[in-house]
Amino acid sequence: MDEILLNIEGMTCGHCVMTVTRALQGVTGVKKVKVDLEKGIAKVKFNSKEATIESMINAVVEFGYKATAV
């Protein structure tokens, strides 16, 4: 199991956290997501054989947020 931190820009509230969490959970291969609103990050555990960093970033961007790998 791999783990990555993503910087998430544009989150302002709990609803944003839920949206980003759901977006990341929707990526095949993502196993666990923890989003921290105050720090503006998402910690993602995933199977690198199924999920790519690019696919996770794209999922977040689709919902109007900016994501970059730390």
C-alpha cells in the first residue's frame, strides 16, 4: 500500500472536505482518504497498481479544486 500527501487548494468548509474525500474515494485503487481542512492537505493510501497520482489529482480538479502532490 502506498501513501501520498496532496495539497488541496480552494477548500473553505466541511462540505469541501466531504467533496474532496468522495472525489478521491471514487478513484479505483484508493483505499483510505483523510482530508485536513486547516492544513489544506489530503492523505491518501492507495494501490499503485490500480491508482495513479495523476488520476487522483484529476478527480479533485473535476470538482473545482486544485491539487498537487507534496
